Amino acid sequence: MLWALLALPSWHAGATDSTLGRVEVQGESAVAREKKTLAQLFKAEALFEKHRALAPLATLKFKVYARTQADTAPSLDLGLMAPGGRQSLQLDAQDRFVIDPAWRQLDDATEVRSRLADGRVTWRPDIRTPGLPEGERRLGDLRLQCRVAFNSGVARGGLVFGFLPSLSDGCGHAAWSSSNFADQPVFAVTLVHGERRLTLSGRLLHGLRDRDGERFDWGYSLRERMFRLPMGDAQWPDDTRVLFESMDDPPSPQEESLLASGDPWTRPALSPGMSPADVTALLGPAVDDLRFESGRRVQRRMHEVKTPEGRLALEWVSLFDADDRLVKSQLRRDQGPMFNRP
């Protein structure tokens, strides 16, 4: 709602002067606001129940993110546009909300609307099994979250921008998925199931291998938190743990098996504080080089080594601070090409 003060003259017969009256005017701005309909939220809820076997103990919430201008996140300020007027919608500490049962009595076209303009907010279902440690998700939860997000209209998908991606592929491809957002700026994502452990290639983080990222919901403020997963890879069951190393976490140990080739490229003398030029001198030029809105920078360098089993594609992923000083690096397997998708 907009409140305005209008200076209006108060005229009286025979008066030689006038006084100013204060008038309050209510109305909706003509600027298009970011919104979802109850129909979309109810469809998401139905999909959640339909595919519940992926995450039997999980709960469904909805989360809103500042897509652009991250410093405006405190102003997300959702409201239900009910027949009697705008009703403020309370968000939790993680900017999430749940469907109120009373909304069933309203028209499906009723909107949940942000005060921020269209395009500045991204919406996603937030599906989590209770009791998981901080920095950990469950793969089945994320598989369900993908299906709910991109088949309900809650997520901002390629369709908004005139494209027609296959949503089933996005949630069922063996080497790729639609975009997800970690709780913190993410440096590494590792799948763990029993004794199996795999740190995902940097290809799957931050849209490094994607063209025209600015078209999509992760192309701006959320880019540091964006990741993809091999959602459809049946070798990783639903109870696989998905572990996140944030950009601010201490560096994790290197995978010893990747050092076994003896290739000197796998053991460079990297140290915190180095410049990108210093790292280039040791490892060669970067194939990917991305500066985030925060000023931080990530670079990715690739190399092939010979092993008894054949050639192995490796990558060094390096994180620099806003002053271009090396924070940490990690040697990973390169899991191969991925598709360019939203």
C-alpha cells in the first residue's frame, strides 16, 4: 500500500487565507510486484504428497530469496492479498513460510505478493528431513524439492524467459539438475553414502559452465550459493548425505587417491594469500574465472593425469577474496561435460 500526503487548500467564505489539510490515500503501485498464486502453492503441496516416498519424514515450507540486490533481503515483506485487504505474512528466520489451512477458503487466484518489484525475488519450496546437522542435506529431500519446484510454477524457470526446458530431465538426469541454493555461499558439495564419497566437479557450482546466467534466477546475488546435483544417478540412493563446505569454512583435506598418480600438477606449492597470477604460474591458465557480487572470485583449472586405470581428468578449484588473495584451493575429479540449462 502507498501512503501519500496531499496538500489541499481549505476554503472558507470570506476567509483571507487558507490552511492545509492532511489526507491519507491508499492504493496499489502500478509497478508489477513479485508474486505467486495460491493455486501454485497448492499444486506444490499436491506434488509434495504425490512424491512423498522420496522424503517420507520431510516437511514442506516455501522460501523466498532476494534474486538481485541482496542487501534488500530484509525487505522481502510478503503479504496475502485477501478480499479484505493485504494481510502481512510472517517469515521465519530463514525467510520461509507455510501454507495456512485457512487459505483453502480463498479463491485459488489469490496472490501472495512481495513489495519488491517483479524479477527481484526468487521462490522455492524448502523440503527438509528434521534432525540433519547444519551444512548437510538429504539427496531424496532435494530430489523431491526439484520436482515440486519446477513442476508447480513456484520456481522461476526457463519458461518465464521464453524457453521450454524439459523439467523431467532437470530432476531426473544422471549428471545434472536444475539449480539449487545452499544455505551459505558454497565452495564444495560432497555426496556421501556408506564408504562411497564424491566431491562434485566445479562444473556443477555457480553456473560456471552455463551461458547467459543473468537470464535465470541464480544469475545475480544467488550465484555464490547455486549448485547442481546428479539427481537421476541411481548409484546414489535417496538417503545419500549431501555435505556443503561453505566459502568461509576451513579447507577440507584433499582426497588422497587423486594424489596417487605422482603428477606434480596435483601437488603445487599453493598457500593462502597468493594472487591469481601466482596460481597461474603453478597450474596454468584458468578455464573458468568468475567474480561474484560480493567481490570474491573463483577460478577453475583443468589437467589430465595418467593412472593404471587410464587417463583421469582433474581440476583445481581456487577461491580468492575480494582483494584477489587466495583463500583456499581443492583438487577434484572432473565429472565431465554438463548441459547448459536454466
